[in-house]
Amino acid sequence: MRAFAIAGLLLGLAFAPLSGQATHLLVVTGLSGEPGYAATFKAASERLLDAAHASWKLADSSVWLLTESGPTQAVAMRGRSSRDGVAAAMSALAQRAAPGDAVLIVLIGHGSGEGPTSRVDLPGPDLTALEYAKLLDRFAKQRVVFVVAASASGDFLPVLAAPQRVIITATKASSERNESLFAEQFAIGLGNGEADADKDGRITALEAFSFARTTVRAAYEGKQRLLTEHAQLDDDGDGKGSADPAAATTGDGAFARQVSFGPPRGSSDPRVAALAAERQRIENDVAALRGRKSSTDSLSYERELERLLLLLAEKTRELRALERSGPP
């Protein structure tokens, strides 16, 4: 099909972030239970904060940290990771984030898988997967990446899945109950240039996921241990996670490939900003169309996809031409 051939060609293009797009980070560390786990959760959360401040240049007002005892780090938006605290932070963040903004929410802790009542242990009563899903419904216009970096977290994925929403879980099944290494490796990937597989100067949600999945496996193999956590990602809303979506042109991976964090590579040229914004709108239209694929006539779907991809290629060429020519 011509549309899919075009899609394959477009995957070779570097997608620059939207110039007007802002990034927001919410990190929640749950009940640790013992000092060793507390130290592990703290290390992962600090790596995420380091990435937000050092690599993404986020202001404190765009970084939220909730912990079991209340954080002491110099973060403007902070508090206790209680049920009410998490719900309040997500609600406030939904009001703050503008349409098109990237929102990364990471839960770190001990999980339990029970379908819609799956949970990550919090101090006091827990939020269930179904309750997190209702909170996420408030982010209908943002580019959300929701990571459940906890043991036994696999059951969260089908409950939270929705089109144009990236859901990542540290495990595939609720039976994978051993301590998870995914949180720290995902955090390392977000702040580490090694995760930038295509070397375009930014790290996407898909690249961070792929990096963490690979390094977790290597850590188990290095200790000659059986791999007891199999991370998965869903971003097409079908509730069926993929373990290796990096090569996908449709289905899982297509949207996660578009979402990156932090400021764009700067340009003071207003023409570049306008073209980047226009291209971002087209990317959003492509993702929305793919989300409607199952309910759309196949011929109409292919024609519309081809139209959007050709338009996207045109805008990408115009952007690259402006970047080469420099400011007017």
C-alpha cells in the first residue's frame, strides 16, 4: 500500500519537538516497607528530578514529587504520596497543563495485580487502577506518558490504555512480584544520551522504554538470574501491551515515538515555530486516525492516512530547509 510505504519512509525522519510545547513531571514514590526499598525508590526519583532539571531545564513549578513521608528536595510542588495527595496533584496538573503539553507521570513502588483494583502501595488507602484511569481522563488534550514502575504492575495496562496515551508497566503479569529494576533504568534512560537511539538530540518515551527494557535484561543476565520482569508498552489504546514496539509503524510505538520531554532545540525564527506547531497538529491527527482505524472503512482510512503523511513530509522538508538556511 502506498500509504504504508510513505509511513516507512517517514520513520527515517527526525521529528523535532513542538516549539510551544511544555513538559510536566509528576513522580510518586509509594510505601517502601523497609530501608533498602526506600533507598531504591529515592535513587530512581532523584534521577528523574535530575533529568527534569539538568536535561529538560524545567522550572520547579513544572516538577511534582510525592513521597511516603513528604520530600525534602528543593521542588516547588511536593507533598505526601497519600491517596488524596496523588489525586490532588493529578487534578491540579491537569488544570495546569495546556493542550499539546507533554505530561510524564511515574509511579514507583510495590504493586499488586488484581485487574481494575490493581494498586501501588501508598501510605494509607491506595488508589486503584480504575481510579487512576478516571484521573487520566482529565488529560484528554495532553500527550501523557503514564509509567507504573512497580512489581506486579502488568494488570494496570488494560485498565489505563487509551488512544494517544502511552502506558508503560514494569511487568507483563501480576505474577511477576519480585523487586523491579525498571524504575531506575527508565530514569537513567531519560537523562542518558545512550538512550537516544537515532542520535537526534532528544529522547522519546519509546527510546527510554527500549533502553530500560534492554538494560534490565542485561542486569539480570550479568548476575546469571532468571528474568522476572517483562516491561510492556501500549499507546494505541487496545489494552494489549508490546514488549518490543520500537520497530512498529502502526500500533504500539507509533505515538510513543512522537513524545519527547524538555525544551526544543531552540530557534528564534518565528517561521520555524509556526511550522513546528503546524507539523505537531498533523502528527496529532495521524495518531487520532490510527486510534480510529478499527471503526473506519479501510479505503477511507488509507486515503486519509496517505494525505496526512504526505502533508507531514512536506512540513518536515520545509522545516529542514529553514534550519539549513538559518534566520532571515
